[in-house]
Amino acid sequence: MTDFAAIDFETANYCSTSACSIGVIIVKNGKIVDKFYSNIQPVPNYYNYRCTQVHGMTRKDTDNAPIFPIVWNQIKKLIGNLPLVAHNKTFDEKCLLSILNHYEIEHPEFQFHCTYKAARKAFPNAENHQLHTIAKLCGYNIENHH
């Protein structure tokens, strides 16, 4: 697959609607052609300790951030009809669908692919299948993917 949109959510707490940031990378013909990142006011708007440990974000980071519908209007233009890709698609797809449903936003039927699942097949003997580990096996060094 040479054309796709890679998507990644971070959440403020364990509610799937609590997206506090989103990143999207647009790839066409195997090359990155566009990038998007935004903090988002989470729903519900509180942070739990464990989520903050993972990504380092707190309420200070999102108190003045836009709500998801504003961010979505920018993202949907970038994504268009491209298939979506995420490392652990179950998490990111659930976040996307939950927050679209929360705001009663119609959503297209995306093709959604999982790089975590693909990594388990491609690298069955890897030490683990976390994004930074698989990226390193593919020749990329990711310092902080959150």
C-alpha cells in the first residue's frame, strides 16, 4: 500500500471519547506529503495518572484546545478516501468512531489497517511489537511516538 493516512490518538483517560490529541500523516506514492497534529479538548475533560504517564499531557495542554468537530473538519479534507492505518487499530478506530458518534458526526466507512497486526506477522521473533521496536527493525529511530 503506497497511499494511506496514518492516524494516532492519545486519550486523557480510559473513555474512548477522551481524545486529547491526534496526529495524521498522509502518504502518497510511498512518500509523506502532509502532516497534521492538534491537541483536542477531551470528553470527559479530565486526565488520569496512567494516561498522563504514557503521553505526558495534562489539562493545561488542552484547556484552550479546539473541540473535536473543529479538528475533524480539517482532518477529513486531508484523509479524503484514503485507507487509514494505525499501530493497534482497535484503539484508534474505537476512539475515532466513539468521538464521531459523541458529536453526532456522520462518518464515512473507512478501510482501517493495523500495523501492529502486520508487525506480528512480519516480525514474529521480535522482542516485542511496540511501534518503536518495529520501526527500529525497519531502519527508523523513533524517540517519542506519543
